Amino acid sequence: MQSTLVTDDHGVRPLTKLFRALGDETRVRIVALLAHGELCVCHIEKALELSQPNVSRHLGILRMAGVVDARRDGMWVYYRLAEQEHAVVEQLLATLTRTFGAEKAIRADHAKLRKSCGPSACK
């Protein structure tokens, strides 16, 4: 038998990356939080009640998959949902983030986020 190299002839690789990245509850919750705008890692930590290394690991996976972008401001790193080049990925993320708000756990995360975000939250 002849071996063949698997290629992305059908354009499914961006979808596969998205679904793998969203295959974890914590990462889905992070995406739901970021659907409302850019956040510092410390905000995500407080909202999800997770350690900084845990949040950073999940954000790294989301970043590698192209779901989030980051920017550094001094010693703080801020994350936001990345602009998507693949139209279907963009559409799926928009649909998912629109429907996330209806979930009880996501609403609770947003409530914790609102409580924890303030002028001195990142100090």
C-alpha cells in the first residue's frame, strides 16, 4: 500500500483546531468571558476561581488554535477573541458566544467577573 500525506484539501483544519480548543469546559468558559471584550489574566482567574498557571495554560491552547490574541501592557497580559480569517470559524464562534449567556454557569462567571473588575483589579 502506498502511504499518503494528509492535507487540508477540504478546508477543515481551521474547524478542527476550533473544536479541539473548545473541547474543554474551562476554555469554553474563557471564550464566553472574552466574548464581552478584552480581559487581563487576573480577571479570568478571579471569575473562574482558578490559579494563574491553570488559566495561562488554557489561554495558551486557545491562542495556539487562533481563538484568542494577546497583548502585553507592562507586566500584565490582556486577551481578546481573535479576528478569524475562516468565515465558518467566525460564524461558529459568533453563534457560540451569543448562546453562552443563557447557561447558568456562564452567567455566574460573568457575575464574578463584574465583581472582580475594577480600577485596582490588576494591582
